[in-house]
Amino acid sequence: MIRNFAMKHPRTCLLFLCSMLPGLLLSGRLAAQTPAVPALPATNQGIVVTLLGTAGPSMSQERAESGTLIQAGGETLLIDCGRGVPERLVQAGVRGVDKIFLTHLHSDHTEGLPILWMSGWNSRSTRMSLWGPGTGPDQPTGTVGLAQALTTAFATNTHIRRDLVEKWPAEKILIDAHDIEEGVVYQNKGVTVTAFRVKHDPVTPAFGYRIDYAGHSVVVSGDTRPSDNLVKFSRGADVLIHEVFMQGGPANGGSATGMAAGMAAGMAAVTGMGAPAGEGPPDSAVGAGNAVAAYHTSPEEAADIFTRVAPRLAVYSHIAPNLADPTDRTRAAGYKGPLQVGKDMMVITIGESVSVK
Ligand SMILES: [Zn+2]
Ligand SMILES: [Zn+2]
């Protein structure tokens, strides 16, 4: 079942719409000037996946935070929008993204949202639609609440640009937000998006997504510890994109140097990521690292998931810490199938064959 912001708050939406009529009169003219999202070649019957951001929480210039673009059947869908993802969309030449699916509400999956929302005001053909988890015991805001809070936070900017100076179209700055539950959450033009529960407690609910089109499919894990439900929903998938977390990461085969190493160390101090495995009180970097590791998936655990799912291609994204390479540990743990460590702007085409560029 989907809860809809407009349905849930009819009075708010009515007031909002009434205050925006002057802007609505301009929308047709502005829409005509707006370049559309680049269409896929008509001959392409498959799914094109662009890894826009492949890091977890990070200020890395090499890797943006979480964001995966899915293009299929003329549909353009974004899964998660962490820091740097709107900029990666510009780099990919893709504008007007208006359908965003959030796996969960951690900051590295949502920080780019206000930038995408505001910077895309005139390039979207319609309002922005958001799907994602609702509230939970340790989740005071869900996706609808996030959209409401964004609307409030940017009310001054919206009012001035919509009503007073730029007269930008009112319709396109609305957010159509949905708190979702497990199941099919979106279907159009032969593309089906299915949300499934993953295990990222205490972030509950948290979801992964499976996208099916023309007999092909890709699964994005979101953040999770090893999840039997993910294995179930990934059955028969062509490509499985899975998160990975390596305690003590940059020391395990990473290439941390100079400023990047300093950044990794800084993030370790703040988040526990990159802290060496071991004993330590909860408020120490080591203790925080243990707690963070407990709600993610190690390379050894991912090897088991990949072996059970046996996709045509297994892909690591949301690599944390972002300078580590999980390949050796994944192979040592026994996964023998095709494996790709994701990088920002990597393009995976899924059709009769699966190719990586
Ligand atoms: Zn994350
Ligand atoms: Zn998370």
C-alpha cells in the first residue's frame, strides 16, 4: 500500500496550488524550452544502469555517495540521491529526472535530494515523485515527512522564485511523496519496480529495489547486512548490485594517499568507517566501527550472497570506506562468478549480454 502526500494532506496541497496559479500559467511555455532526458537508442531492448555514486558516507571527490540511474523502455529512474549525485547526472548528460526511489533515509542516500529538486525545477517535465520507507520505531520521519520538511525548509526560496521574480512553474516544484511497503511500487511502459525489505536495523524499514524490463532485471541492495529476503527477491536477476563494508578498509589493499588518505582518516574519526577491527568502547572509533560493520555486509558475506543468487554479473557499489578494494576478500571467500567493483560513471548494459563500460 502506498501513502500519498497529496492524499494525506489535501488542504495543504489545495492551499499550495491556489498560491501558485500565476506560475502554472507559465509552465507550458517553459516546458517547451526544456531539453528532455536523452532517450535510449530505439534498438536497445534492455536496461542501462549508470553508477552515479558508489561510496557510502564520504566527502571523496572520486566517489559520490549513493546513486544509481536506471534507464529502460524510455523510463529514467534514480535510486537514492546522496552527495554529488546531481552533479554526476549533469556529467552523464541526463536532465529532468523526476522519479526517485529511496532505499532508506540515511544521509548518504538523501543529501543530494534538495540539490536535485531545486536545480531540476525547470528541466523536469512535471513534479518530482519520491518513493521510500515510511516511519518506524527509530525512524521519526518517513519519505512523506522528508518531503514535507524539504518543502518547509525551502519555502522562502520557492515563494520568491515561483511568485515574485523568476515566476518559475508552480507544478514542477511540488513533491509527490509515497511511503511504501514491500511489493510493486511503480509500473509504466513495461518497467516494473519492486521494493523488498532488507536488514539495516535500526534503520527500519529499509528497502532494496528490483527493476524488471523486457525479460531482464537488476537488483540494487540498498544498505543491508546479509539478507535472505534479498536473495529471494534477486532470484533470476541478471545483475545484482550490492553494498560492501570493510572494516579497516584503506589498509586492506586500498590506495589511500595524500589528501584522500586524510579524508578517509577524518571519516573514520566521525563515522567509524575505516577504523581497524578490534575491541574498543562504543564511543571510540573502533567501537563505532564495530557497530557500523554490524549493519552492513562484509566481502566474505557478500561472496556468500553472490554465490546463492548467481547473477550474470555481481557488482559492488556503496563501497565503504571508499578507498578499499573488496575483490581479494570476495574471491578468497569462494565466490567464483563474474564480479565488478563499481566506479562512478560506470555504465552496465543488460540485454542479451551484460557489458560494462
Ligand atoms: Zn549508506
Ligand atoms: Zn545506511
